[in-house]
Amino acid sequence: MSSCSAKGAKKEGNMKWWQLSLVGIGCTIGTGYFLGSSIGIRLTGPAIILSFLIAAFSTYMVYNRLAKMTAEDPQEGSFCYYARKAHGHGVGFGCGWNYWCSNILIMGSQLTALSILTRFWFPDVPLWVFTSIYAVLSIIVVLTGTSGFNKLENLFAVIKVAAIVMFIILAIAVLFGWIGKHTGGFQEHDAFFTSGLKGFWASLIYAFYAFGGIEVIGLMAMQLKKKEDAPKAGTMMLLLLAIIYAVSIGLAVMMTSLQHFTEDESPFVTALNDDGLAFFPHVFNAAVIIAGFSAMTASLFGVTNLLVTLAKDKDAPAFFEKKIKKLKDLPLPSLGLATVGLIASIIASFAVPGRIYEYITTAAGLMILYNWFFIITSSLRLISSSLFQKILSWLGLLLILAAVVGTLFEKTVRPGLYVSLLFVVVIAIVAFFIQKKGKQNKTAS
């Protein structure tokens, strides 16, 4: 997870570029891909593959610009530092808190997804019961400290990738009639864009959300032995992610009718559910739950440490900077506030169980894109770029804006846009008053 400190310094690392690529793949894959892609498939049909390729290109531009800023001016601080340097303290403050809030929403999204997936085995159990259980387990993992967290995350990353590879192998075998009840051949669909441009446009946010977290991997470039290898590591990582996403999603769409995909089940479980592979839905569902729990716990661990840094930079109350030495220097006040966010998610899942996953996922995805926008604009101000690089950067910005605007065209995801804008407005108001107060203090002194 990122740190927004402006006090960063150059730091030597020992990670090789290909290691960063592999770590990035494991950290990026989460329930946004494993479960959220079902909503995208439902919105646009086979065209979801194109959505993922567009999202991959835009994500590459974000990572590439962040990696180049890191290579030119290595800082332990995150994109918040670059935003502050390029646009002023108010924007840096806004990016930091926007990122904190987006991760709180991501935790809610992952938490709801985990509960939905668990009801695959226990359909009659209320959603809030599972959200409570997973929230407590996640807090316990964070309480084990950095060492325990890292060990579990490494294990979870392997399981995520293995689950996708397993699906791809089984799907190919089923499609060619080597195993299962499938007679072989591909499922035919009426059109590539089943809901026209409107549905395709609305689906973009779910493809972008599947790449969420790329800014954190950009920060891990500080651990590279050669900082100049950061762009190469990101290129390889995103190329592999794009291939994995496009191939697996494409196979899922080829195997079953679009009406069978729902937000309550992973598209990969749906694709193989009726092919006589009784073991697969259970095994894969368990793997997806592990992946989602991994992403949610990473977000909880991240926002807990991020708030400490915001407090150090005086962008949050000093109270949140405190750590408990007897608990492995755990920032208990910061964890407490993050836990409040988890509790709010549990209440939300209990109050609005029907569409809550879509709303939270959309809002979280949009808030990530708002920060991506500032990563690119900051790079245009801070580092020299060729005309071609500037054109690609502006194209990346346009595609990000297209994904944001696309949520207006689908009523089932539109509330998520309103939720994200509410967060942004509140953060902007607070940033305005803080900046105004800072100017007054400077004038008085």
C-alpha cells in the first residue's frame, strides 16, 4: 500500500524487474476480476474482451507515467507526493484521502463479494453474517503484523494465478470435448456488442476495476535494484494481465449463454457449472474467496498504514499517528477507523443486499480512476515527454474519462457514480478549508 509522505528519500532495493512483474500480477488480481466481470459480461456480452483491452492500455499509461516519475525522482511517498508537487498541497491532500476512501469502499466491495460467493454453499444464510466473519478474520491477520501479513499474501498470490490457469486449461479441454458433458464447440451469440455502444460504454468501469491497485505496484518500483527498469516491469506485468484476462473471459463467454451470468456468481463457475465437472465450482469458488480475502486484507493493512502517514504529514489528526509498541508497533487508532469503515459495509450489506455490490464496486472503481487522472496530469507537468508520449497520455486521460461517463448510461451502476462524487465533494471541501487555513497561518507568521 502506498505512502503519501512528502519526506521520501532515495532508497536502495534488490528486486529484479521480472520479480516486480510477478508480484504485480498477484497483487492486482482480485474479486473485481473474479466476480465483477460478470456484471460487465451481462452489460455488453462478448465485447467485454475489448473493454479489458482498452482498460489494459489505459492502465499501462498510468503505470508508465508513475514509473517514470519514480525513476526520475525516487520517493518513498506515493503519487500523492507527485500530485502535491505538480498541483499544490490541496490536490496532494485530496489524492491521499480519496485513495483512503476508495480503499475503504474496495474493502466493502470485496467483503460483499466474499459473502455472495460463500452463499454458493449456504444460500439461506443472510449476507451480513458472512461479512461479519470475514471482517473479523481480516482484522486478526492485520494484528499479526507485517511479517504475518506478507507470508499470507505471498501464499494467496500463488493461489489466485493457479485458479485462473486451472480454469483456462479446463475450459479448453471442455470446449474441445476432451472432458465433461460439453459436446464441443463455442457458444454462439447474436452480436459482439449485445447491448450496443451504451452497454459497452457502461461495462468499461468493471474492466478498469479489475486492474485497480496498479498505482501501488508503481510505488513498489522503489524496491527495484535498477529504478530505470520500472517501466519495463510494468509493461511485462500488464501484457501478461491483459492476456490472462482476455483469454479467460473470452473462454467463459464462449461456453455459455449471456443470460446465465449474474453478479451473484463468478463467470468462471457459471461457465463450467453444467459440464459435468462437479468438483470445479467448489474448488474454484474457494480459490476466488481466498483471492478476495487477500485483496480485502491488503486494503485494510494499507489504509491502516496510509492514515499514519497522512497524520505525519498533518493531513490527518495527529492521534492517528500513534502506534502501540506492545502490539508490534500496530497503529491501533488508524486500524480502528478502518474497522469503522468495515462495519459500515456490513450495515450496508444488511440494509441493501440486492444491489450493494454493484454500487460499492462502481464507486470504488471510479475513485481509483480519479487518482489515475491526477497521476497522468502530474507526470505531464513534472517530467519531460516527447510529442508521442504526450498524445498517448492524453488518450489515456480520455479513456479514463470515458469509463467515468459510461456509468451514467446504466441505471444499475449510476448510483455508484453519485456515491463516488459525494466522497470527492466532501474531500474537496475539507481540502479547500485546510489550504485556506494554511495560507492564513503563513500570513500571520
